[in-house]
Amino acid sequence: MTTHDLVRLDRLGPALAEATGGDAWRAATAELISGGKSNLTYLLRSAAGELILRRPPSGKLLPRAHDMGREARVQRSLSGSGVPVPEIVLYDEGGLLGIGCYVMRKVDGHVVRGRLPASYARTPREREAMAFAFADTLAALHAVDYTAAGLADYGRPEGFMARQVRRWTGQWEASKTHPVAELEELGRRLAAAVPGQERCTIVHGDYRIDNLVFSLADPGEIKAVLDWELSTLGDPLTDVGLLMLFWREEGERQISLIPGVTHLPGFPGRDAMLRRYAAASGADLSDMGYYQAFAHYKFAIIAQGIAARSAAGAMGGQDFGDLDDEILQLARDGLTFIGG
């Protein structure tokens, strides 16, 4: 499908003009922001400025995936909470593009994918500040009173982890192209060893450096947290498990889908990040092995979904290549964190 088919500026432009009071949005342009591997993200430009559009991929969607209403709702609810989020300008259930979408303000700053911007966070002190701001913002999210924020019905905290394992197993069955014995064994072990849940919080579900906007002037300041597609209410240690997966250390194999910078000299390692999060949150991290195993399981299945959507031409022309080896390695690594 073309950008015209996916964005429909003939409909979206007038709606934005009405929502913002800026008539220049009737003559907007759209450019796909590469790097998005689930929902599609477009930079919208006009004489009135820049905005960001989020919409699902084209083609057949997995059940309960790509819910734009949830993304828009949680960001609106977190406004003023201390967790920085972009302002939602417009949400539409499907009348404009034929599927749910929303438009938000563009937040100025650096989105770090694969490399640091030139002359940015050059010193060990700046890199530590960047890392600790990342951990502190996650702790701040987990400290939000979700009832006061109007999100008491945003998820079902009871039995969260067991449901998560079942949900991602179902996603695997819906998107796999062939069996992967190691991944299926990891799923069985996770289902058999679900730990007790210490507390319930808002969970981001995909918390990593390239889903944040860092201040242009200060690497230790986060301007916005992005990509709330997988957010819900549940066990916050699932976010910490993902942090551990994505936080690669020097000399480690990089994850091709998530090119990062944390392996560069000067960034603190995983143990330091866990200590920082624990100090900020007061959380008991004694079961982190389970949550790290689950993070590998979940991300392997996300990778399979990306591969399936890419092969079906549903990713706006983006091609992420053959991910079979990466999925297998994620499964094997996940098994090292959980006993049989």
C-alpha cells in the first residue's frame, strides 16, 4: 500500500485543521519514520509545524494488537503525572483512515537508535546520567497512582503473569511459520513457574532507549516516553526484565531489531541499572531470573510477528530480513534464566 492509502491526508488534514485551529494542516505531507516494527509512525509536516501520526500496520492484525485507543488513553491519563508523554492532538476510531489512529505533538529531542548523535553524551558522566535517567523514569512510571490517573480499568492485575504467558503463547501460535522447540520449551517452563506478584502498577511493556526522547541539551533529562502499545496494569518487573534484555553490555551480541548504544564505554552495566531501579522503586528483585526469561520469550514472539508482517508487506515497505536465527537465539538465552 502507498503512503496515500495508509495516511489519507485528504481526510486527515482537514481533521487536524479543525482539531488544532491551523488551516495549514489541509496541505500536510507525511513521511514514514523508519524503525517502527509494530505500529507505523509518520512525521506530518505543514506550514503550521510538525506532528506525529501513529497507526497500525496494514493487513491482517493479531487479536488485541495495535489498539490505538489504548495508546492515546494512557498518554492522556499520564499528562501531568511526572512521567513525560507527548500531548495527544487527535484520536480517531476509524473514520479517517479506516482503522484507529492518533496524532500527537512532536517532542523535540534525540531518539537514540543504534548510535549516539554527534557530540552527544560523550563522557562517562553524561552516559551514566543518561542511563540513570532511563531507570529513574521507569521507577517513576511504576510509582504513578493509576486509580487517581483514571486508569483503574486499564488492565486486570490479578493473575497477570499467568495471563501474559498464555497471551504470548497464543501470539506465537498465531504468527509462527514453523515450530521452534526451544521457544516452546521456554513457554512451558514459564507457565509452570509463575512467581507471586509483589505489586501492581502501570506497565509500559516495551521500555527501551529508542522509545524515549532525550533532551537535546542534557542527556540526563528525558522529554517523553513513547510507544505505549503494550501498556497495561500488571507486574512492573516485566518492564525490568525487558530492560535487562535490551541493555546490552560491552562485547555482547547485539539484537538486530533493537540496535542500541549501552554497550559503549561509559554506560553502566546491568547490575548498576538494577541497583538504581531498586533504590528508586524499593522493589524486591530476587526473582529477576524469571522475568528475564519471560522477556526473551516475549521478544522472540514479537520478532516473529515483525517477520510475518514484513513478509506480508504490511510494514510500509520496511523489510527486517530473516529473523529465524535471532528468534532461536532469544529462546536459547531465555532458557538459561529459568530452571526445568
